[in-house]
Amino acid sequence: MTEAATKTQPSDDEIINALKEVQDPELGLNIVDLGLVYRLDLESDGQLQVFMTLTSPGCPVGPQIKAEVIGALAALEGVHTVKVQFVFVPPWNPAMMSQDAKDELGYYGDDDD
């Protein structure tokens, strides 16, 4: 078998774990626990598309987060191209965070936001 034939695509867990290495520099928490990642589409040709949001549409660290997402995912075996698309529907709100992130930030708001 050739090297190309033995490569496999990453699992969902591997993709999520890679994304957990990307921190929002303003909040100091990873983008997965913050609830910023909405959807992942991995094609058979190794193209991975990430649909994600930011804490606000005018977030000044958006380009930095995008670059870090691309870097983290491009390092995974079987991923050849990474595209990041920012979407703002639905708009992000603190209720989208994991319980760990809420605890870390001291968020005790209504989860129905």
C-alpha cells in the first residue's frame, strides 16, 4: 500500500480535541466550550469546513481565531484543506457555553437566553 492509501480521516473526537486547543484570547477559554463551533463538515477528499461564530459580530480577534482554527485542523492527518466560515445566526449567547465554561466565567444566567 502507498502512504496515501493508508491515511485515514480524523474522527469527530480528534477534530473536537484539536479545536479545544484554540483559545478565545479575550476570554481565555477554548472555542468548543464557549459554544462557538456550530457545525463541521468533513468531505471524503479531506476538505474540512468549519461553521462557527464569535461572541460578537465585531469581535476584533476573529482573524486570529480563524488562523488558529486552520492551523490546528490542518495538522490532523487526513485533512487537506480547512475553510472557516463565520455565521451569526443564531447569534451567540452565554447559554451556549459548556457548564465548565460557565463555571469558569462565573455565569449564572438563564439558560433559555
